[in-house]
Amino acid sequence: MKRLIRPTLMALTLAACSSPTPTAPSYAIETTQLGPNPCRAQAEIPTQQCEALVGLYRATGGTGWTTRTNWLETTSPCTWYGVTCDGGGVTSIGFYSNNLSGRLPEGLGRLANLQSLQLVGNPLTGPIPASLGALKSLQTLILSVSQLTGPIPASLGNLRSLTYLSLEYNNLNGRIPESLGNLANLQTLNLPVNQLTGRIPASLGRLASLQQLSLGSNQLSGPIPATFGNLGNLQYFVLTGNQLTGTIPASLGNLENLNYLRLDWNQLTGIVPLSVAIRGGIIQGSFGGCSLLGNLGLQIPDQPQYRAADLDADGEICHLPFTAIATANAP
């Protein structure tokens, strides 16, 4: 997220009342200003979409939001802070460090026109609503830097229009759903700094449009799927800081567009395939990011064909030094 909305304070001034009746608290005015059902007084968007917005406001402590301009104060939901509409429906919701707290409501799944949902840097808790899988028009889903828990819903695999999925810096656990391999249009998949476990699904190798894959700083185990060699558009690939085992698939050498590779601090073993060493040397030589450090059982043979891949001639490839290994053992 390059755009950062600066928090502002909105003061709510109540007119002095001559009646001895006690003044109602400000939140009561906000929730009743348009009547018990604020959505009956508007005709700008479908009622169920308006109700979904009101449900988000109430479930995430709207009265405590840093900025809440127009929310439940006007009959034009499309002017409510953070909401964008087009064609008679809500197309975008975006809140950055706006103090949304509590759980995300399942009612968000009723926003049928939604193309972008970006909630970043808010103290949200609880699970990701499975109902988000019903948002067929959704292209961007970012729920980052929060306190979300539970597994990633398998229903997100239904979002066939999705191009950007980022759930980083949360407390999500469980396995990465196999269904994410159905997201044929996905270009970015960011899931780092969570508590995800189990094997990386081989189905992710079907994401032919993928350019960025970041799964670092989790508790993922098992081998690196050889199917990742099919990700011909991949440019940024990070699996650092997991518990991955086995050898590095030679198929990763097929990733001709790769310019950033981090497989460091896992439990990988064996000899680095020559195809991967060549690719790593190209990345390193072009000042890209490349690291295989922290894999104590991983080796790069000190042999001519590997030395030729060391474009910097610094005696390392991706920060892993050459090791004297019998030629017969080299792949």
C-alpha cells in the first residue's frame, strides 16, 4: 500500500439544550439520525449493500473510527468515508490505520459489486469471513497488518477475478487452501508473517499469471513443490523463515523472469541444482535479491560449471559458498 490516509479528528458538537432532559450520547444520535434502519431512507445503492455497510460500521466500532465522515449521517452511502460506488453499487471499501476493531461481519459477502476491499493497519480480530468467497467481482483483497486469526477460508478460491491477495502480518493459522490454485488471474499472493502450517499446496503451481509469491515467516513444512517451475511470470519469490525440507527442485531454474529469490533459513538439503545456481547467479549479478543462507544441509559444488554461474566471482551464489564435492555427486 503506497497510499496512507492521515488520521484526522472529527469533533461532534451538540447544541445546548434548554430542556432539563439529559442530552443523549453522541453514538445514539449517529445511529438513530436516519431512523432505526438507516438504509430505508436511501435509494442510491441496493438495500442489502447499504445494510452490509451499516453492519461493518457497527461490528468494527464505527463510533471509534479515526475518520468516519458522513457515516449514518447522510442518505448517500457513496459519500461515506472510505466507500466508492459505481453503476449503482459499492465497488470499493478502503480503510488504512483507521482504528477498525472487532470482527469482520459475514454481511460483507452481500456487496455483490465490490471490486476492492482494503483494510490495512487496523486492530481487527477473529476470522476472515467465508462469505467473501461470494464476491465474484472482487479483484483486490488486502487484509494486512491486523490481528486476524483462524484459517484462510477455502471459499477464497472462488474469487476468479482476483488479481491481488494480501493477508500478511496477521495471526492466521492452518494450511494454505488448495483452492487458491484456482485463482487463474492472480498476480500477487502475499501471506507472510502468520502462523500457517503444513505443506505448500502444489496447486499454486497453476497460477500462471503470478508475479509475486511471498510465504515467508510462517511454519510451513515439507518440500518446495516442483510445480513452481511452471510459474513463468514469477518475479518475486520468498519462502524464507519456514521449516521446509528436501532438495531444491531443478524446475525453479525455469523461472526466467525471476529477479528476487529467498529460500534462506529453512531446512533444505542436498546439492543446489545447476539450473537454479545459474538463475541465482544471474539474479545476484544483476543486483537482485538472492539468498540460500541458513540451510545447513545445502551445498554448491566447487566445480567449473558452477563457478561459471558466479558472475560476481566472489566465491558464493546467493550467499552460499562453494563446497568441495565429488563431481559424481553433482546433479
